[in-house]
Amino acid sequence: MELTLLAGSANRPLAQMIAGALRLDLGRLTINRFPDGELHIEIGESVRGHDVYLIQPTSPPVGEHLLELLLLADACRRAGAAHVSAVVPYLGYARQDRRTTGREPVSARVVADLLQTAGINRVLAVDLHVASLEGFFHIPLEHLTAVPLLAEAARPNVGDNGVVVSPDLGAVKLAESYAARLGLPVAIVHKTRLSGQEVRAERIVGDVRGRRPFVIDDMVSTGGTIEASVNALLAAGCIPEVTVATTHGLLVGTAAQRLSALPIRRLITTDSVQRSAELSFAIEVVSLGPLVGEAIDRLHTGRSVGDLIARQ
Ligand code: R5P
């Protein structure tokens, strides 16, 4: 079966990195809009009988990128593709995996249903907000992690005197995973979310005084969580030289200004989403291209992805 890579408009540079890792060209595709704003998609080559991978993180603008992915999948299915995989390194709506007040949708479940209805046979994601999202899918979900890549990139900045900081209770397992790789202790910030932009850090569990903090999270969106955590760490007497690592550096709204005002020495992230924000501190981007490229190669040739994860 022939392998075809098609990239939506959400992150062409990452798609090029993945294609480069596989030594393939991206398939031909045109995406334009009718005057009323409707999307129009046309695949420029045959995909009949092919094993197709659609590279499209559903990053902001989430609705636009999600719809593009759904239309791409439908086009592939109707054009006779044998198998369609969605490569969605960052999956939008993943945070809305349950109801918190009672009159809300479970949006992550709706997104999972839409992907499957559009004809997607498999999803490949990286560091999902919660691993249990897999349960929303009937189709296979391959879940990769960028933690080994980010931990190695952070190692020279963090040193022996570091402490891995989970900025909320939800990221504790992630923090433990970084800490195990780096041989460092873990501290946990107790966070309360006040709104989409505002969070409050109430207390810190663990010893941070005189230590260099390494704050990790699956995503940094408005920067509110990191801001509150860093301020709490400073108040608790940490060394004011902070390293931050996050798989998905969305940096929306005023995130850049917020983070620039903090003693952050380096922000390490991946290219799972494209950013435009300018930051006043060093940002290091580790590409997911080789990892995702190898995962696609293994899936296409029927080899284990679990072995790839175990080898990392
Ligand atoms: C929440 O549980 C997530 O892991 C992140 O901590 C959060 O989504 C980051 O958002 P923001 O940067 O807007 O605080």
C-alpha cells in the first residue's frame, strides 16, 4: 500500500519536518475559500488504495483547523483511500473532557465523534491533556510523548540543584516522568482556576527553597498557570532562574507579555503548534518531526509503536 502525507494549513513547517524524516514529499492539496468564507478542499493526486496520513494539529483557530481536518478526511474517504490516519500532535478541546458545572457539553467527546464520523481510522497524538481521552475513541489512538525530548533539552539548564515543579495536581504524573529522567525531586503547586485566563496558586507541596525550578506542563495557553506558579515559587524562596518545558506552547492572548515579566531563563517546547508571539527570553523549539515520522513509518509498515515509545 502506498504511503501519502497530506498537510492541512495548521502547521506546514511541522508537516515538512515529518515529510523530511520520512524522505517523502507532501501530497498535492489546495485549500481555499468561497467568498462567503466556506472552505473548499481538493486533493491534487490520486489516493485510491493509499495509506493516508493527514497532518493537522487542531491548534488555534481550533474550529477552523478542526473543520479543515474533517473535510480532508471526507475527501480522502470519498477518493478511495484505504486507510486514513489523523496526525494531530496537539488536539484541541482535550481539556473539556468532563462537565464541571452541569450545563456544559463534553466537547472532547464531540470532537472524537466528529473525527470518527468523517472517516478517520486512526489518530496519532502527542501528550494529550489526559491519556484517558483514548476512551472516547472506538478507533485506535496512538499516544506519543515529547517528555524524553524536552527533558534532554532542559538538562543543561536545570542542573543538579533543580526541582521539577508540577503547576497543578493534573500534571503530577507528567512531572514525575521528567523527574525520573533527570534524577530530581518533585514539587507540586496547588492551583485553583478562577477563569479561562486567571488562576490562583495557593500553596506548594515539596521543598523548593534555594533550588532552581523546572516548571513543566502539557500546554501553556494564556500563561496564567505558569505565572501563578512562578510567583508562588519565588515567594517560597526558589532561585529566581526558572526553566519551563511544555509540549504544546500555544502562547495565546497576552501570554508572551505575562511570561516575559517573569524570571524565566528558557522556555523549551515543541513545534506541535505554530506561534507568532515574540518573547523576551530564550525559547528553544524541539521538533516532533523525527519522532512522528518514525511513528508513521512503523504504523505504515506494521511495526510496533510501543517499542518506539519504550526506546525513547
Ligand atoms: C490545565 O490543566 C493544563 O494542564 C494547563 O495547566 C493549562 O491549560 C494552561 O493554561 P494557561 O496557560 O491558560 O493557564
